[in-house]
Amino acid sequence: MKRAEALRPLSRDHHAALVAAKGLREAADPEPATRSFLDFWRRDGQHHFRVEEEVLLPGWALHAPVNQPAVTRMLGDHLLIRRDALRLKVGEASLEQLRELGRRLAEHVRFEERELFPLIEEALDPDSLSRLARAIERAEAER
């Protein structure tokens, strides 16, 4: 499926997230896997979540009811991934927890790409998608 221009920066971020998730799922040694994930998290992950929560969802909410299971799932996933990142940061994650975070992150990306983003694209007309694209671009520039 061709992604709307407005959501392409977020989809590009998802590629980096899938690479990070794969590294966690295949980790044999927790130390380098933790370092690699935390680098991704500081560089891309935290900001990506903020853009989705502070720009994408409010922009969508202007045009569609967002009391949908997809919103609840997205925000719940974000909370769990943030919790797991914090566990890694403070050194409280086992190898199995690293692998579980990798699975969770990969499933989250696939959910957003296959379910959430199509809902947003369907709800917004071309002008609204253009405004959303500009808002996402501004937020991405703050990185």
C-alpha cells in the first residue's frame, strides 16, 4: 500500500525501529544489545513517539472520532515500550526481557503501518493530510 505523504516520515522512522527490534530479538549478549537499543531510543524512538502522540493523534482527532481501539492500543504500546526502555536504561532487564521488547516493538510498528495509519489516511481529506504533513515536518525538524 502506498503511504500518504503526511505519514512517510513516520514510516521511515519505523524502518529504524524494526532494525532495533531485530537486534533485540536476536540478542545473544545483553550488553551490546542494550547499548544499541538505547542509542536508537535517544536518537529516534522517544521523539517519534512524541510526534505520534502530540501531532499525529491530535491532527487525526480534528476529523474523526478517536475513541477507537486502535488509539488505545497505540498509546498502551507506547507506554509499555517506554517502560521497557527505562528498564534498560537503569540496567534492570534480562535477556528475555530484551527479546520481548524486540517482539513488542516489531508488533507495534506492524500494527501502526497495517491498521492505524490506514485509518488516519481514510479519515483525512487531501487538504487535511497536507496540513498534517506540515505539522509532522515541523515536529521532525525539532529533533
